[in-house]
Amino acid sequence: MGNIVAIVGRPNVGKSTLFNRLTQSRQAIVNEEAGTTRDRQYGKVEWTGKEFSLIDTGGWVINSDDVFEEEINKQVKIALEEADVILFVVDVLNGITDLDNEVAAILRRHKKPVIVVANKADNFDLHPAAAEFYSFGLGDPFCISAINGSCSGDLLDKIVATL
Ligand code: GDP
Ligand code: MG
């Protein structure tokens, strides 16, 4: 297989925004036609002469709380089967939730390289809040703002170095 990077995380942490940021596209949103749901979106990313495929595993449309856990399990299963590197996206504004801890527990049991992406770090004052994500036991949290692009180049460097 080639270089495949999968984005996982609970709803609303910014997975699709990150996907769009890294692929420089509106693909994750544009592909959602009325009446269709998709559980993943693929895009190509080129960075410093290297290319990888990015999967937004959270493209599935969810309407109620009780399917969150099922949705997450599906995302993580896809990522564990297909990805060479997993981007585990969490949210510095909301902090750690039970669902985050569930995802972390599954990821810890596998050998796949994981980058903990602390999203919504829109300014540097928010970076210290990401320290709580060390508790996942999945390495250094990497602060980024998918919405304004802050540190997204550094994240791409890290992804390419991890592949
Ligand atoms: P997903 O459900 O994980 O795919 O999350 P989305 O990408 O759909 O984003 C959920 C919400 O978080 C949206 O309202 C986004 O605009 C917002 N969001 C995404 N990234 C950021 C970010 O870096 N900073 C802030 N402040 N909001 C963000
Ligand atoms: Mg999404």
C-alpha cells in the first residue's frame, strides 16, 4: 500500500475542516449530496515533494447521540485497517470527553503510528490547554487551528516524517 493517513475523532472536533485544510479543498463538504451519506472521503496531499492519501473517516451523517459510539468504532476500524498514520483529532476548546478516551483506548492497543492533533488552538494562548491530551498516552499533542491554518505546515512536516 501507499501512504495513507486517516483522520479519526468524535463529531465536531474539526475533522472535515482539517481534511479541507490539508487537501486545500472543499471536498469533504461538497461530496455530501442530499440523501447520501458517506463514511469516508479521500483526498490527495502533496507536501515537500511527498504525496499521501488522506481519509476523512467521519463523513457519515449522524443525527443522535446514541449512534456516536458506533460511528466512532467504525471510523477507528477503517483507520486501523487502511491507514499508515492516524490523526486522532481532539478539541482544545472542549477538552477531553468520554468518547475521546474511548478512541484513545482503542488506539493504544494497536501499533499504528498516531499523531494526537489538538485542534481549535486558534491562538497561542490556547496551546497550554493541550497538555491534558498527554493523558491519552499517545505521545505529544500537536496544536493546530484547522480553521485559520495555524501550524498546519508543521503538522504536514510531522505527517510526512512519520510516514
Ligand atoms: P467534524 O465533525 O469533526 O468533521 O467537525 P467539522 O470540521 O465539521 O467542524 C465542527 C465545527 O468546529 C464547525 O463549526 C467548524 O467550523 C469548527 N471548527 C473546526 N476547526 C476549527 C478550529 O480550528 N477552530 C475553531 N474555533 N473552530 C473550528
Ligand atoms: Mg466531518
